[in-house]
Amino acid sequence: MLRKYLDEHLVSLLLADRECAKKEGICHLDFTLLWDSQDPSAYDLKISPADASNVVRVEFFHAPGGAKTTIRYKMVKTPDGWRIADIVYKEISLAKLLK
């Protein structure tokens, strides 16, 4: 399922973190990837089309406090189509976090 949306490098990093979590509890990830939060509540999503550097920006607000969040999805074209190569939360790269 991950390979439908993510490139191979990001899939391998996530699977390694999943294996680590089986042994250690929590390894690198303690939040939901799509929401940059442990609470998957969001509203007023705004998705911007990919720019020249193949980055898709998603802006939304978290309930209940209404904090604005921006996530950048770095896309890469693969033989199977466009996939997410990295996700950047504020200035934190998911790929770097998982290494």
C-alpha cells in the first residue's frame, strides 16, 4: 500500500522505523504523517498544485485550537507514476527524521 503513494526510498525508511517500533515501542515517528499531529483532525484544507520543483503544498487548520499547519510534499516521477519522495513539516524533513 505504501508503494502506491511513496517512492522506494521513503518506503524503506518507514518500514525500518516500523520494525524498530515493534522492538522499542516508538522510534522516530510519534505522529500521523498526513496531519503532522497525533490528532488527525483538520479542516479548511488548501492544496496547491506542484510548483517548478515538484513540491505540493497543503495548508490546513487543526481543531480545536485552530493552529495553521503547512506541509510540503516533495514529489518525484517514477516508472509507476508520481510518488512522494519526502514530506517536510515546518523545516523538518521526514526522510531526515527517519535516518
